[in-house]
Amino acid sequence: MTVEAKATEAAPSLLAFFGTELQRVRNKAGWSQSKTAKAAHTTQAMISYIESGERVPSADLARDLDLAFDTDGHFGRLLPLVIRYAYPGWFLPYVELERAATSIRSFEGQVIPGLLQTEGYARAVLSVVRPDNLDDLVAARMTRQDILTREDRPRTWFVIDEYVLERHIGGPAVMRAQLEKLLEAGQHPRTVIQLIERKCAAHPGLNGPFSMMSFAEGADVLWVDGFSQGRAALDAQEVVEGARTYDLLRAVAKSPEASADLIREHLEGLSHEQSK
């Protein structure tokens, strides 16, 4: 039976199958997670995440696991299957751009940006469309946030409509944890978070969410989200307009300090709601 057939038959989640395969190979070799992490140039926490299906392995990690365990490309052959199910095909280019970016500027008017979501919030957002691979999708979203733990993490700027904070996705407890994460994220010197107050009825972001990404080499990229899928803008003038729109959004948004105060106000409101 081929690896592909075994993966499909063995587990409804291919990400979970990758994790159980890693655990099987590791146990057969008599290695601990720490020893495996050292041999594969990663952390014990990452090995634990992979084995429990909570993170999507990278191509480098799959390669290093094959080298460490001399598994003749086993994990490398599994990886494309995992990625295919964890990320929608149209979204893969964005994930690669996000990983390569030195600067990310994002606007969101409906939900908390994916890079800032807690696992509980992400699960609540993703579950509403009842996907067959919910666990994989949640793990994939959490994996994207790994770029914020790198030493060379990108500079990130998030402009968020206040209405996003009023949409208590997942309930008060989930939303409270989410708002606390926003406050924590905004304290990092490479991350700026600004809110557009709800009293600002009309603003330049009403056409929908989008992201601007800059790179060490090459032109900026504008990514525009749509109903069923997003797209990278190929027209240079559209990229220029995206940058201009983002500048206008930052101009009408509250300062980072005032935005943090507004997040705290929403946290207090949630505390009152939960105490009733």
C-alpha cells in the first residue's frame, strides 16, 4: 500500500497521521522528543505540537526528520498531502509570501486577523462553515503565527475595525482571551495595533480586508480577500492604491496607546457580561 493510500485510510486528519507517524518512528528508534528535536534542528515543543497534530510541519522539518531517522524521504512524501488538506490551494501562495515578508500591514473589518487569533477564537471562526478538516485548519492557522516567534520576525501593523471587538465569536470566555492576546501582541516593539472607532461610520477600508507585504528584495505585494478566496494583485497601480488606502486607514484610526485603552474597555465590558 502506498504512503498516500495508508494516510487516507489511517486517519481522517492527514496532519494527525503525520504526527502519529513521527511518534511511531521516534518510539521505534527509542528517541525522546528532546533528542529528536536536537537531531532535526527544532524544539521539543515543536515535536510535541507536530505529534499532537497542532502544527503543520515545514518542508525543512520534514527533510530533517528523514535525515535524522534515515527514513528514505518518508516524511517528505507525506508533507504535500498534509499541506493540501491543511491549507486551501488558493491560500498557499499567501502563506509563502507571509513567511518571506519583512513587513506586513493588514486591515480587517470582520474578524481578528489570523496572525493574532487565539486557538479558541480560530476554532470558533473556522467551525461556522462546518469543514471536514477543522482540526487541520486550526493547526494551520496557529502554524502561521510561528513567524512572530522568529528572531527575524517581520514588522507587523494591524488596523482593525472596532466592530470586530463587538462580535463576541466563541462566547465571552473565548473573546476575553482573544482581547488579552491583542493587548499582549501590541506590546511587542515590532507590532502595532490600531482600532478604527465604531463612530467612524465611513472609512477607506469598507471595500474589504487586505494586506500589504514588503520583502528584502522585490516589489510590495497586495493581497485582497474575497468571498470564496483571496488573490494577489498583479497590477502595479492596484498595489499603489492599496498602500495609499492603508495610509489613510492609519490616519483615521486611534493611536496604538488609545487603541489599547479601547481594547481594555471591551475587556471590562466582557467582565460585566460574565458576572451577570
